[in-house]
Amino acid sequence: MLGVAHSSNLCPPSVSDTQPARLSGSPPDKEDKRTFFQKLAEFINPGPDSKAELIETLAEAEDNNIIGAESRAMLEGVIRMADLSAGDVMVAATRMDVIDINAPFDDLLHAVIDTAHSRFPVFEGERENIIGILMAKDLLKLQRAPGLNIRALLRPAVFVPESKGLNDLLREFRGNRNHLAVVIDEFGRVAGIITIEDVLEQIVGEIEDEFDIAEDEGDIFALADRTYRVSGDTAIARVDEAFGVTLAESDAAEAFNTIGGLIAHEMGHVPKRGEQHTLAGLNFVVQHTKGGAVKWFKVSPTVR
């Protein structure tokens, strides 16, 4: 006969074995609503586990016509932006267009017209002593009321560290409706400025303005007054060919690829709008700058 085991030889059930899961202190397992085929697909082809793999996945999606080229570029921009900081994108302090609070009104007006910006950091005393931001449109108020104190027009300046992540900075720009921030280095000095446009361009690419044209539309244009409009990134050899000059044979030209880089080198500083320089029988007038680089020149032969 089979004997009956004595109770002393059996392990008593634990409290957790006899109590429902909701009473044992541990939450019940979340129900997995994936279908069998979904689980199988994820097992065979698991999702990306790094940013590099995610970018490769986007490339495959484009190849398979799941997303377009522009969508892929924007998504990649969003992914890469997570690793960028304000210091990576800012306009350096040496290239900042700033306004002296004590400058005459005519000088302020000329500065606004020449640079074509909508916002300007305003300093007092030293350039690093930023006391506020002046909106270009607010200068109209000074025209109507010359006795108005310009300090009353200043808006508070926003300061951010170089290490500020672009994701966080974009969120702040959207939240406080501010479009410009002054970037500070680790020693508390002004390192540069950054705008919401600088951040968005990391996602959508360069935001074109009225001075930008498509690459296939050319880079040298004849104007009605017999002068020419020349893009700053035009190859030096192209300028030589168009105007019959020999810029490309000069020693300095060998170190540069574009006419903008060559002219900036010849001038010895970052060109400002309205500045002129004559080289090889051509007069170059800076028409438009962006990020410290010349976007457009107005060019005319010195002898016609």
C-alpha cells in the first residue's frame, strides 16, 4: 500500500503563495497586448538600440519609399540635435552685431539698416556688458518721439550657458516667446548669441530669406545699373571667368575657395554690410551677411 506522507515532511505554503497578487505588495504583470505575429516580428528583427542604428533605419525607410528625403533629413536633424548645445550653434562674440546704448540715434538707425537684423543686444561701456535687447521695430517709436529714452525700449536679455542643450533651449524659446539668447561661457563672459532660427536650422536646414536662391539659378547676376550681384560662396575661378580677372593667380587666392573667404582675408576682418574693398580691378560692396559670412556682394569694375 502506498503510504500517506506526513505533514511534517511537507513545506508549508508561504503567505505570498496563498494571497492574491494585489495583496502581496507586488503589482500584477501588465497585460501584453501584442499579437503573436508582432512578437515574432520583433524577435526576428528587433528595433534599433542606438542613434546610429535609428538613423540607418530611417535611411532604409527612405529607400523603401516609406518616408521622403526631406522627412528623413528632418528626423535625422531632430535626432542629432539632442547631442548639440548652444555653444555648438551660436554666433561667436567676435561676430555679434551689437549696439552701444550711448550711440546717437542716426548711428543706431544705420546699424539696423546695414545689418538687417530684427533684434540687437545692447551694451553699455564694454561690449560684454549686455544690458538688454533692442527690437528694430521699436526704433520707429524714437522717430516719433525723439525725447524718448532708449532704455525704456529695451527688453530683458536672456542668458544661457554654452552647455545648454538645443532641445531644452528650443522648448524655452517656444515657452517664453523669446527668439534670442546671449550665450555665456564657463567664466561668465559673453561667448556669443543664438536665435531660434539657429536652432530650427539644425532640423530643417538653412532657412532661406530674400537673399537666398536655389543653386541651379546661378551665383552671378547682371543688374540694371550695369553692376553685378555675386554670391559670397561663388568659386574664385568662376569670378575670374565672369569678369576676366586673375584673382585665382594671387598667393592669397590659393588658400581660399570662395570669393567671400578671399575678400574677408584681404579686408583683415569679418566684413560688415556696406563695407567696400577693391581687388584686381573690381569693387566689392558687401550687401548682406549672415553668421559672419558674406552672402552677397555688389560688384562693379573700377574702370568701365
